[in-house]
Amino acid sequence: MSDQTMSSTREVGFRHVVMAASRGLLAFERLAIMGFMYLLTALILVNVVTRYSNIPIYWIDESAVYSVVWLTFIGASAMTRLRLDFAVTMMTERLSASKQRLFKIIATGMVIVFGVSLMITCVLWMDPVGIASAGFDAKKFAGQTFNFLYTERTQTLNWPTWVLYLTLPIFAVSMTIHGTANLLEDLDLVPRVAPKGFQLSELDGVN
């Protein structure tokens, strides 16, 4: 097999892996979004009922806040793949079709750059190598690095905050995968297909 054929096979394999990962991720995000919406609704209803009954549950508010945070980041990732992220078209809509396509590719590339940058930031912040070197001893790690991420706990739930902050690296990875899938479509390297499980009208897409 020639080097050119092997290179072409690797490129096709890469595209297939990216598109398959994006599809699977989007399907999971759809279920997660529905789950968090049901959870948030239930938390709010329970909060209202218990407050009016004079038996408020003190950890409900914090649970609702973190549910909104996770719902926001998961939804933002899904919106990236669905191309529902915000776009300002005041300038590009006056350009030719070829230049509009170019700017669209640049914008999609910037999404990937942002996702990769966020991943790097999360690695530096969470420092998995450092916490592993400290034997997963949060206090020892904090004393060595003055990074108190692994010693902090939430106010009412008393959960480790790093568990809740995992939404950031998860969002960074998922957004990068979706952005790469969008870029492959924008470059006409793969056919553009309608996402399954989402019913979008012609007015829904803004990017």
C-alpha cells in the first residue's frame, strides 16, 4: 500500500471517528439536558411546596443552582453542534458566497481554538499530575501548590467542589469535538446531516 493511500485512509478514519463521536455525544447531551430540566423543575417545585409548608429544605437552593450550571454548559455544547450559537452577520451577509463560507470556516476554527485553550486551562487549574504526585492527598497538594480546589466543599450540600467544576473540562472537550465536526462539514470533507432527536425549523439556525 502506497504512502498516499495510507494517508487517505487515515484521513477518512479520522473524519469517521470525529463524526461518530459528535453524534454519540450529542445523543447523550440530549438525554442529559432533559434529565437536568426534569431535575430542576422537581427541585423548584419541592422548594416552593416546602417553603409554603414552613419546612424548607436548606440544600435545595444550592442544588438548583448547580443544576442550572450543568444544564447551561451541556446545552451550550449541544448548541455548538446544532449551530445555534450566536453569530453577528451584519458584515458577512453583505459579502459574496465564497467569502461568507471563508468567514464561517474561520469562525468555526475559532470555536475549536477556544475549546482547546479551555482544555489547557482546565488541566493547568486542576493539575491532575500534581494531585496524583501528592498521592491524591488534597491537603498535601494544597500546601505544595496553594491550589485549594480539592480541599473546598460546597456550603450546604458539602460536596467536593472539584466534582461540580468537572463541567468545565467536559464542556471544553465536547465543544472541541462538535466544533471539529462542524469544521469538517464546512470544508465539505463530510456530508452535512440533520442531527437526530432535535427538530429544528429554518429559523432556528443562526450560524
